[in-house]
Amino acid sequence: MTYAQINVSPITPGVGAEVSGVELGSLRSGQAEELSAALVDRKALVFRDQNITTAQFAAFMQTFGETVKEDLNPEEGNPPEVGTIHIRPKERQRINFWHMDHSFRELPSPVLALHAQMLPPCGGDTLFASLEAAYDGLSDEMKSRIEGLHTLHKVTQTQNSKRRHTKEEIAAMANAPTVRHPLVGLNPDNGRKFLFVNIPIYCRSIAEMRNDEGDALLASLYRHVQRPEFHFRLCWRPNTLIVWENVHCLHYPVADYYPHERKLWRVVVKATERPVLA
Ligand SMILES: [Fe+2]
């Protein structure tokens, strides 16, 4: 893919790109369209040295759709679309596994973004895996075995849910409805299939299989996504910003920086479509 208004350097053949020649606080004509196309192509775009305000961050994200009011600890003075992921000194980050956000919703968030504010001296990296690359990397036998299957997803309690919900709301999670999604999705933006799996705490079972059989298959697919050829590792620097396709990726925030502090701003794009069966 070629671009006239931005520079796009792939990070690995399968996923990710560093994008330069762009100031996210003041996009030039034609850049928004090229960034949207680059996101579909690379799944995750990394921008360095973006010293922008939270209002500029929220405005920039409208490039990728309507932004939603954040439920993740909005801070006073920030626009309601900008949430905070803040691990304080001597607090342990408990989310330390490959996952997709919100797969337990009928409409999982399609695009997410993070902007680095406070970083540990080293560590605290985030890894991103392409579920399109992971699907392409399956054997033909496995592709035909999983065709047409559905998975059942359900919300669970995490370190973040304890921060943003009351005790009563957390108790109500046990009664939350189970959501059914295709195991192999079709991305309408590029016609590619993606392996729509998530960590078993969210992706609970395969609708068409007995639990033991479905659990073993889901575990092997979840392991498959974690192969290094499907992911890249983002080493944050101050003012690094990443935008990624949440539904077509898993991410892994590495909790290796205790007892240091880490703070990121987050913006979420509103979902308008259900994942469709390939
Ligand atoms: Fe996450």
C-alpha cells in the first residue's frame, strides 16, 4: 500500500506500523483518510513524540469513528472521552495476559487508543497480535474444523472493573447475559478472515461443542495467537500514541515494572456493527 500524506513503516510483516510525518493535533488534508486505510492494513499504528492535549487526542480519534464517553477513571479537567489507566507506585498491575477489550459485549469496541503519560524507567511494554495474521497462520485442516462455529463470551471481574464499578454492579456481573460471536469473523473493510478468540475468562465456550472439547480447542487457538510471528512489542516512550483495531487484535500489557508508576490516557471508538461470521 502506498501513501502520499504520511510515512508508514511496517514493524513486522504481519502487524503494526510506525507512522511519521504527521502531527495528530493538526492533521493536514488527506491524512485522515490515509490513516484510516493504514489502520485497516496494519491493525495497529504507532506515533512517536505526539505532545498533544487530551482534547486534541479526543478530537483526533474521531478520524476512526464516533468516540464514546469513557468509563475508565476520567480525570478532572479531561474531556469525558479520555479515560485513564493508572498504576500507582507500589501498586501491582494485575492485567498481565493476552486479551481483547469488551468481547463480552454484543458490539465490542472496534478501535482503541492509548497515549503515554507516565512510564517506568524500563518495562511496561504492550504487545499487539493480529487476529487476521493468526487466522492466516492456521493449517487448512484447522480452518475447516472451525468454520461456522460460534463462541460464547461473558464479562468477568478484573482489576479495572473494581475501579470503575460499585460492589453491587460487580455482583450483577454474575448475571450478565452471555454473548454469542463467530469464531471466524470476516472484516468487511478488507475482506480478510480473523480468528475471534479471547482469553478464556471472557471467551468461555464454543456454542456447538461439548465443554471439554470446546475448551481444549479454544485453549489451543488462544495459544496459537500468541506465536511471535503474529505480534509486535511496543516499547513506550513519553508521548507515544498507539491506535489499534481492538476486535482484530489481542494485546498484552506486560506487568514487569513494579514498584514503579505508569499512566496512559485511553480513548475508545463506538461500535456500530456486530462481528460477522466469515
Ligand atoms: Fe485491555
